[in-house]
Amino acid sequence: MKKFFLLIAAVSISIGAMSQKGKVTSALSFIEQGALDKAKDAIDQALVNESTMAWFNTFYAKGKLCQAVFESTDPKFKAFYPDPLAEAYASYQKAMELDQKGTIKKKIITGMVYNSLAVNLYKQGSDQFEAKNYAGALSSFETQIKITESEMYAGAVDTGMYYNAGLAAVNSDKFTEAIKYFEKCAEMGYMGITPYFQIYASYLGLKDTVKAESILTGLSSKFPDNKNITLQLIDLYIKSNRNDEALKYINVAKESDPGNSTLFFAAGIIYLNENKYDEAIVELTKSVELKSDLYDSEYGLGAAYINKAADMFKAANEIVDVKKYTASIDVANAVYAKALPYMEKALELKPDDTFAMRSLKELYYRLKETDKYNAIKAKLDAMDNK
């Protein structure tokens, strides 16, 4: 009799375990039917039952449910998991860890489960990036990379995913991670020189200007015909206040691209910041001649004339002789007058720019253009009182 009771107990336990495992099977059916609430209820029960809480199929079913939740448009289902794709990936990984015989691994490979999950992660990452959730996008793209680099992924590796991850990392200020992904792009020859420029920019983000410079200077041998290398070097030297190096590369760039107004503008601004107004005027005049619809060039040239005239006024104030003083003031005013058309053009190009307005207010006052002075003063006063 005692053995009989033990047998009955064993059968009861077996039937109970089978019942719980049946719920997992039912959950998979519910997922296919779109009844995700029923599927979640069954899986939640399986996850707390002793006979199924460590069963590989339970976690496989949970992974399928999480993917279905992501793909669903029903807000009720969307609320099941805060990050369903991360949950899906973790669940599939757990399922394979628990499955000693490799049944789930084969199912994932033959069913191309990771291929669909990678597609989901790409969509999620793209949406997060568009929404400026860069940390979330980086996490999604990094998981996509893990999946596509694994043996469970069937198909060719998408090289673009490394670039996507790099961009998300840059926008998350995670420059070390960004460099890793952009270096992978460079290694694979993806997008030519572009990843190298991203690596350069990432080193600047880390404030490592020495490494950033070495990246750029090493590119000329790889991409001898690319003019942007010189332009990036110019930008780097300007930002680093290394004006001599910047001017050296500007002159090199001018030889191969004499019609590039930006080069003359850059040289002009360097000279302007060094208070070398005559040199600045030469460069900025050429920049304006080449392209006359740029606010920065017009304003810069006007500023060069104004600053030069201001220095001339300062020097004139040291002259004791009245006639010589008057003559010097007249010459200075003539230089101020040269600034006028460029400042007016700058304001025309950028009508609400207060910098141009304030410069014009000073010019109109000095040049005794009363009506224009009153008009610009009224406009500035109105803006200040807003």
C-alpha cells in the first residue's frame, strides 16, 4: 500500500508539471493568435512555478512574447515591458543557457529568430535616434551588433550598424565607444574617409587634440585627393589657436582651390583676431568678391574696417597739433565709411542681427547719417523692451 501511495504522488507531480508546461505551449499559441494578454498571464505563471521557472522553453516563449509586444500597436500590450527587445534578447540568451541539448539554439537559427530581432532593434534604434534618445539608440544598436556577430544570426553582417552605433555614441558623449565603432567602419572600408573624420571628431570630444591631429595628418597618404583633410586641419589649428599652422594650410588649400571663399574668410578672421586689420581686409575682401551672400564674410569685413578706424581714432587723440588731428580724424572717418556697405549688407542677409544693428548705429552716428541712426536706434530700443 505504501508503494502505491508513493506512485500516486509521483503521478500527481508529473501531471502538475505537464500542466504547467502545457501553459507555456499555450502561450506560444496565444502569441500567434495575437492574444498577448493571455500569453503573458501563462508565461508569468510558468516563471513562478517550480517545474517551469528554469525550463528553457519558458524563456523562449517569453522572448517571443516580448518581440510580439514590440511589434504590437496596442497600448495595453505595449505597457507589458518597458524595453521589450532587451527583455527578448535576455530571454533567448537564458533559454539557450538552460538548454543543455541545444534544441533552442537550433530553433533560433532555423527560425531566423535573431534575424527578426535584429530588424526590430534597428527600427527601435532608428526611432530612438530620431527622437533624440541617443543613449537608448546606442543600446539598441549595440544589441543588434551582438546579435549579428553571433553564430545564431543567419545572413550577411550589415556594416551600417557600426556607423549607426558610432553616431548614437557621439550624440551620447560616449566618444571612446564611438571611436571603437567608427574604427570598425574604417577597417571594413565603409563610407570611405567619413569614419576617419568621425574618429577625429571623437578624439576632439575627448579633448585629445594630439591624437585628433595624428588621425588627420595620417589621412593624406590614404586619401591623397581629398581636399577636406586640409580643411579639417585648418579648423583644428584655428580652434587650437595655432594660427601659423592654420595659415600655412590655408595657403596650401588656396593653391588647389583658389575660388573657395571660405579659405579667404578663415585667413581674414585669423588676422582680424590678431588685430592685423590690413591683412584681414585683404583676405575678407577676396572672400566677399568670391561669394557676396554670406553674412559672416560681410560682417567680418565691416568689423575689420571699424576696428582699424577705432585704432586710428585712438592714435589721433594723441596728436596735439589741431590741423594734424583734424586730418587724422577725417582719414579715420573715411575708413569707418568703408565699413558701412558691408555692415548694411550683413543686416540685409540677417535682418534681426543685433550685432550688425549696433555696429550700424555707431557708424550712422559717426558719419552723421541722422535719419538712419534714429531708425536703427528705434529698432534696437524696441527689441530691448520686448
